[in-house]
Amino acid sequence: MAANIMLIAVLAMFIAWVIYFRIEDKKEEQK
């Protein structure tokens, strides 16, 4: 069970980074 929680946490962090970098790319395009 603890392993599943860690896996979900890692996946959530990875998805958050992908979204963050996509937002940063859009900001750069707007300049």
C-alpha cells in the first residue's frame, strides 16, 4: 500500500512538472 502511495506521488510530481513547463513555454511565446 505504501508503495502505491509513493508511485502515485511520483506520477503526480511528474505531471505537475510537465504542466509547469508547458505554461512557461506559453509565457515565452507571448513575449
